[in-house]
Amino acid sequence: MNPPEPAVTWRRRLQRAGSALMLAAPLVLLTAFIVEGPQARAIRPITEAGVILMFLAVMFQVPARTRR
């Protein structure tokens, strides 16, 4: 059995990291909904963090989906 190619290995690791972020982002957004919901403020740092996590999660999935 041949060892995996380095290009495949880094893509797989990046995809796993993206999956972990994708699982964490809804928890952060739920926390933001509970904590920041009652506040009437324009600046919502927890919501911003959740959206950034979701964006990064999707971007981490892109290299794993590209074909060679």
C-alpha cells in the first residue's frame, strides 16, 4: 500500500479543520442569539465571530473539493 501524497494529506487536514469550524459556528451563533439578542446595539462581536467562523469553514472546504 502506498502512503498518501503530500497534496492529499494537507487537503484532508484542511477539510477536517473546516468541518470542526462548521460544527463550532452554530454554537457560537446560538450563544450570540441568546446573549446579544436582548441588547439594542449595532456592534455584536459574538455574531461577528460566528459569521467569520462559518466563512472560514466554507473556505477550508474549497481546496478539498477541487479536482486535480
